[in-house]
Amino acid sequence: MNTENFKQSRIGKAPVAIPSGVDVKINGRTVSLKGPKGSIERTFHPSVEIKQADGHLTVELHQLDNEGRAISGLCRSLLHNMVVGVSQGYERKLEINGTGYRAELRGKNEILFNLGYSHPIVYELPDCVQAEISKDNKITLRSADKEEIGKTAAKIRSFRKPEPYKGKGIKYAEEVIQRKAGKTSGK
């Protein structure tokens, strides 16, 4: 097999800088990061190896084929997300629109939603995600884990997706709802 045709992807080759205050522990394929915003641990694919040198983390490829190239880019992106998460953290904002629609924080890890159904929805947050609800029904989620905060925001949005006629429902703060005209009378 000619290995010159299978070079590592551009993203996979790029080193990830380790900011000050972030501790890195590499144990085989498992990488643990601890920083001011939390700690994350992830086990990576067997075709890559994570190495630490000179304040940078690099992804080295063992499997020289197209799948290995794709995996190296993915692993580097996941590693970068972990470093940014433990050093700066991630934040996702949601807005609740609609008459009578509201959310209320119960304790540290439970949110009670009243979204026009016959029953309230109680949602338990994952341990690594913190929520804050303002008086104008804006939910702010914070976490060190980008994947977990994305899943949580998508789950909360799925309780009442925004509808195009009146714009009622839960939407991401940066999301723009394409509005439609309602029915008109034919008289």
C-alpha cells in the first residue's frame, strides 16, 4: 500500500494549544482535562494517538486510509472542544414565546415547563449543565461539555418547537422563525 496518497487531514494535523490553568492527563486512549470551568474525560478512537508536547496536544494517525484521515480530523476537533470547554466554557440561550408559556427552575437541576399542554413538563438537567432562567422567559444553559449542552438545548426545544404562524414555542436565541400568513376568509 502506498502511504503517500493517505496523508493526515489539515484539521487533524493542527496542534491544540493548552491554555494556562488546564491540567491534561493521557492514559492510553483516554484523555482527561481539568480546568477552571470543569473537567471532561473522553476515550478516543483506536486508530489515533493523542500526544502532549511543548504546551500542545497533537493527534497522530495509525491507520493510513480515508477512514483514518476522517477520524483524525474528528478527534482533533473533539479535543479542541474539550480544551475550550474546560478553559472558557460554552453557553447556549433559548427563548420561550407564547401567552402563558413559562419555565421555572426547581432546585439546581430541574426545570418545570408550562407550555400550553394539559400537564406541566418536568425536565431534569444533566449533571454537567447549569441553567439560569430570567423573568422574561429566557433560558441560559452553561457547561464545559459542548456535546452535552447541545443535546440539552435540543431536548428542551423539542418540548414545544416554534410554529410559523404566531411564533409560539421554544427557540434558540439566534434562530429566526420564517413566518407564514394565516388563512384568510373567502367572503
